[in-house]
Amino acid sequence: MHCEVRPGRDTSGAPGAVSGFLDGLGRAVEHVKHGTVFLDTADSYGCGHSERMIGRFVRERQDVPLYLSSKVGRVRGSAPHPFADRHIHHQFEQSLENLYAEQLDLYTLESFDFGPADRYLGNAIDAMRTLRELESIKAIGMRGPYADYGSSPAEWEAQAERFLYLFRLIKPDVVWTRFNAFTPAVLLDGEDLFSFTARHGVGLVLAAPLAHGVLTGAGGRTGRSPSHLHRTASQGLARSTPLLTKRIAEGLQRLRNTFDSAPGTLTRLALRSCLQRGDNCVVVMGFSNGEQVEENYTCLGPALTEHELAVVDEIYEHLRDGLQVDATRRVAEGAHI
């Protein structure tokens, strides 16, 4: 298992941002000298800019073994739908050109939206299987269940049902999903996502392990206060109340007290809690400069023991409970408006 990296969605074209991003890629390669670096992006990240920056790196470092992963399903262009007709093939060819590649190791359907009554689902499945049969891609990916972190249990259950329906039709090789301390324990046929995918022989790509920086706390790599992170983090955390903010701060302090307060400790615990979920998992990390990549790799240290993982899971469960209380309260308040 390795901690992998992926370029952030907000990579700008400014010279400083570009050099910092390329420096980050270079440092990732140095940390995985005897292995393969997994680079995960999408045609929708920065309107293709992320892909082009990776392509620039690929051209300059053709001696480095790289796994390239991209996604399709957010960019519609002039097509009636992102999955309509030959639009997937068009976007795929553009991604290959951007990435300076002849083949992708993983190509993922980034959305559950296949048009009214799933009009374009059959076309999307056929297009992806054709790409795999032609060996243009090695593996077909699809999104895991996803909703706002603060969504209600009913909304997550609906997402799980939608995922199962699509999973049985698409038959993916890999599931790409957001996963961290705030992700609810969604059941799929009575199993969690890790047991479910392992039983089906499907790989897992876990994204957003730090919950957009919230799990690193005030001493995290961003150097920003928890309140700022809660205001700027997306998918439900932005709506956190002072009570939830306090609960998160208390939970992170418990982790510091239990382990230590050294820089990178909270990052290490968040990454390890993902990396050690199963042998079929890789973790992807967004970054904008080499320093962030350096911290992600150097903070990992030895694997957590079963007891240490149990302690981390217990504290993270407390954070999830607080988020669900917030979500339930918002639903109740909305019902009385």
C-alpha cells in the first residue's frame, strides 16, 4: 500500500503555481524510487489544465514508471450530455493528448447522472468496454456512493442503492470514492465498501483523506485556523455549526493527547486510517507544491497497530456522529420553515 498523490482541482496557470506543482510531482517520484507513481486527475479539473500539467511532467520524465488515471462525465461541451454518443471517445482522445499518453491505466465514469431515465447509461457502458477491449484503457472505474458530508441518512441510503444498481450494470474494475473520518459507514448488500469491493475483486481509490484540510487541525499543513477550514471546506462541512466546530477541535486534541503533538501527526493518522483499510486500496492526495508532498510522505511512519487504529476510529466515529446530529437538526428545522 502506498500514499499516492493527485493534482488539486484548483491548479492555476500562474508561473509559481506551475513550478510548485511540477516540483510536487518530482518529489513524489523521488519518494517512490523503486515503485510506480499513481497520478489521478480528470478532464474537469481546471478545464483540462491539471491533465496538461501532468502531461508536461510525463514528457520530461519518460524514464519514470507512472500509472495515469483520468475521469469523464462532468464536461459536456457542445454535446447534449457528457455521456452522449461519441462524446466519451472525444474527451478520452483529448485526455490522452493532454497527458502525453497512449493509454490510461484507469478511466472513471465521474458521475451517476446518465440523463433522463438513464438514457445514456448503455452508451457509456459500451464506450468504456470498447476502450478496454482496444487496450486504450486498462481498467474501468466508477464513482462510489457520494453526497454532502452532512447529508441525512436517507440521502446516503439512496446513494447506496443507486450505486449498487449502477455497479451491477457497469461491472467496474475500480471504484473511486471520497473517504475520510466524516464519510458515513454506508452499507452495500449488508457490507461496508471495503468488504464489498474486496469480495467482488474490485480495487478502491480513496480521495480526500484529510477532508479538505479539516482533519489536519490548526497545526496542519495549510496553517489556517479550524474555523477558516470549516468555512471553506465543501460537501457539508462548510455548514458546520459552532457546536460541531467545537466537537471537531476536541476530537483532534484527543488525537494529539493520545499520540503526540508533533507536526504531521494528524496528517499521518488520517492517511494511515485510509491506507490500512485493505490491500485493494490506494489513497490519492491533492497538492499544490512540493512541501505538501514532502509532508504527506515523510509523516507516514510505521503502520498503526490494531489498538491505535481502534482509538483513531473511535474518535473519528465521534466526529461523524456530530456531523449527523447537525444534519438531522437541519432537516428538522427545514421541515418547520
